[in-house]
Amino acid sequence: MKSIWTAETKIRNRESLPGDIDTEALVIGGGLAGILTAYYLKQAGIDTVVLEADRIGSGQTKNTTAKITSQHGLIYDRLLRTLGSKKAEQYARANENAIDEYEKLIREKEIDCDFVRCPACLYSREEETLLKREAEAAAKLGIKASFEQTDGGLPFYVTGITKFEDQARFHPLKFLERIAEELTVYERTTVLKVESGRAKTDRGNVTARQIVFAAHFPFMNIPGYYFARMYQERSCVIALEGADIPESMYLGIDKNGLSFRPHGEKLLLGGGSHRTGVNKKGGQYEYLLKQARILYPGCKETAHWSAQDCMTPDRIPYIGRFSNRYTDWYVATGFGKWGMTSAMVSARILTALITGRECPEAAVFSPARHLTVQAAGQLVCHGAHTVKGLAGHLLPAGDAGIIPNCPHMGCRLKYNPDEESFDCPCHGSRFDKEGRLLDGPAQTDCRKK
């Protein structure tokens, strides 16, 4: 089950860490956030090394729908109400600038990665007021956004769309492949532990003045306590041939709303979002395919895959210093469904912090920020899931053939029939049927019994 990005791209192999080394900056994670951060640090004259446990782009970057957009669902009206205009504007500006920075980089380096500017739209089949409010809020913050009473070419009736102009889409692995060529990256090197300015791996130790955690979900529980401050969600995508191809990208705000994203002669249809570890009945791909056949009779599925996203309680990523204890540790995580844009935002913010440059927008993304009352309520809900998952290890285990509890913190794993995997409902670690690690924050396999 490979994404179309993986099927269309072959990134060359890199060697593993050859032994103990010293560097100015160490980036843990070879996905888009890690590679971009390393790139800009190098551009700033800082000697930087990237460590990747598997292959470059083998994590969530290969499973994205690859939208580069400041349109992140119904967010700007909420940000204005809860954080005020200054911080809401910082969030909007950071993401709008990220789109421009991608385009600048792609043009300067002449990267052939299918980069296309296009609108990104929200739609609803039931709600009009929320769409109007979101368009008004985004426009107040300087985004080219408007509400239009049109179906935008969607294959069903909608009450209207909120359109963000000048957004973009691209091929993430083609882009990543080119940027990584300029960097020092060691693959198949797992970081086991970080102590102050040293990372211990299965291949040797790396001593660094600055350490960036960009491996999706931080594997270090203390300090930072990110395991208690976010959870993970999965969502599914199917690639279709023979479907009508829209010019814009679309995201439904209704329950079970679908995502539409063109890629050449294919349509990427997304949906089926659920908390990792909470998919007992499965059927997410079947649901998408059923919808596809209703909307586009005669269409053909050519690929399907799923993505996993770290969700913060206020839906704003954690980008900045890892914790107050270690001022030379940095983190980029909690991107929600918007990893491509957030990867660039992270790279620019972290580079500014590390090099001592002024970065006003860093405040809104700071991991040390205070949560709103609404976000605190989400945190309590997440905590209840964790308590339930931890308590599950006391229950009798089925005969799955693997150790039934997650090696990260001991939560009882749940079988996911869609992926044929065992998933942790607490923090999102995943394992295949043989107990091999698929997704962190766990660092080790879940051994066979």
C-alpha cells in the first residue's frame, strides 16, 4: 500500500552513521520538516547533520496529500476570538509566507516537482454561516479569501465555498529529493536517547551544540511532556482515474466531509479521519471507494494509502524550544493535517531562533504558550483516552502473536483492520502483524510473544 508519491520517486540511499561525530547542529528526522530545517541552517553557515531512522521521506512526508496552504479548516475565526488579532495575524502571515518561500526555492533551484498555484476551498453541504465567517476572518488577516455561492465544480450541491487564492500543491518527494542532495544525511540510524548536547544512536554518538527534534512525534517524554499534550489521527486517501478533475483543492467542513485534490490526470479523494487506535470496525477505504463510485460512476482506484497526523489541543503546531530545561533543544511537531506548510514554517522559525534573528511569529507557535479554555478542554479529553489505554494493559490479551502493550508507555494496542496493524490509542505508535515498528513515538518493535 504505497502512496503515488512513493511510486513515482526513487530517492538514493545514504550510508548510516559511521561512528561518533561532532557537528554544530543535529536534526533528528529526515522528513520535510527536518530536511528543510537542515537546509536553512546550512544556508546560515551552520554545520548540520540529519539522522533518519529509516529512509529520507519514509515517514509522514510520503503519505501527505501535499497541499501547501494557509487554509487550515475553520481556524481564523477561532484564532481571532481566542487569541486576538495580533497572534492570529502572525499565524496567517507565517503560513502565507511559507507558500511564497516554497515557490522561491523551487524557482531558484529549478526543481521539477509539479508545483502549481491554485485556490484552496472549504465547502459545506449544510452550513453557510461558518463559511462566511471564516472568509471574513481570513480577509481581515490579509489573506485573499472570499465566500462564493457556487459549487466550484464539485459533484454535488453545496451551500457555497470559502476560497483562498494563490495557494499551492506539489510533489513532496521530488522536492525533498532535490533539497536533500545538498545536505549531510545518515539513514538507518536510530536515535535512542538524547542527553544535553549528545544524541546516542545505534550506530554511534553525535555531539552537537543545537539539537532539533523533527521526527514527527518527539520520542523523549521528559522534558517537554509532548505525549500528554497531543495525540495522533489517521486519515485515508484513494487515487482515482476516470473522475472529474477540479482546478482547485477542496475540503468539506461537515461531519464525514471529503477532501478533493487534483494530481495530473488523477483525483485524490480523502476522508475517514479517526483517532489512531480507534478504528475497530475498519471500512475507511471501503467508504471512500463507495463515495467515489457514487460521485464518479465508472472511475477506477489506482492507489490507496493513509497518513498520520499529530494533533495539538488548540490546532496550532509546537515549534520552538523543546523545553525550558534545555535551551539548545528545539522541536517541530503537532502539524495537524497541514504538514507541508508547517514544515516550511518550522524551518524558518527554528533557523531564526538558532541563529539569533528576530522572529515575531515564533510566539504564536511556541511550545511554552498558554492554552485557551477550549484547548484545555481538549487536553482533558485526550487525557481520558490515555488513562483508558493505560488501564487496558490489565485486561486479558488476545492471541495476536505479539506483546499486546505498546513499548512506549504500556498502553494496550488495538487492531486496525484497514491497515492490518496494531495501533496505540494513547499516543499513536503503530506496529505491523509481526510486531515491527511502523510509527512512533515508540522506538522499538513490539516483540513476538
